[in-house]
Amino acid sequence: MDDLAFRRAEKNDIAAIIRLLADDPLGSLREDTSEPIAQCYLDAFSAIDADPHQLLAVATYKKEIIGTLQLSFIPGMSRKGSWRGQIESVRVAKDYRSAGIGKLAFQWAIEQCRQKNCNLVQLTTDKNRHDAHRFYDELGFKASHIGYKKQI
């Protein structure tokens, strides 16, 4: 896909990103795709965009937004002061799934982590995303930890 590109998201990409986040069984239950865009999304975008340790990205194909992901660059004391790259909210548009775009997105994201001198790349995934688990295994990720979350 010669016309596939990855770039930092811009404010006018927010609606497309929300649609991507909502276009799966879990996201459809928690995202709001109504117009106008809810203020919470605009506030979140502003906070992410202003933080040098955050990168909200989009994948474009022929100028159409067909994917998104968020990278967080996390400094830490453990592992001799290593930085971690956290990959989250990875989505590819339904019409483009199983075309290798997810793999290219992860390659791009991991390269961004390398450029930020991260020594580890990690992600979390819902226990019910079995296809995603197989995909992450194929990319060389290891299910080495158990994660917990608490909604507040």
C-alpha cells in the first residue's frame, strides 16, 4: 500500500478517530459518535496533543483516515531508569482489516518508541479480544503479566 502513511493526529481528525474507536463490539458500548463532537473528546485531544510524552496517531490511505493508535512514553525508575512505550487504542477501519495495516501500524509505533529511547514496548488488551491476542503473539509480544483495572 504505497499510499499508506502514519502521522500525528490533528484536531480535524477527532471525529474519524472516534468512529474508529466505536467500530467494534466493545467500543460501540463506550464511545459517542454523535455530532457535534462531545467536549470530553476535544478536551482529551487537547491534553494529549500538549503532552510531549503522548502521541495520538492516524493511519491514512489516499488521504482517508483508516486507522489510529495512541502511544504513551513512560519514564521509570525500574529497569535502570528505562523508558517504556505503551501502545493503546489500536484500531483499523473495518474495510481494511486483515490487509496487513495493523502490522505496519505496530512496526511504525515500535520505531517511534525506539526513537524515544524506550527499552520496552507494552500494551494492554481486553481479555475478550482473542483475535487481537493471536495478532500480538505473532508480532512477538509476550503475555508476561496480569493487568488489573478499576473504574473510578
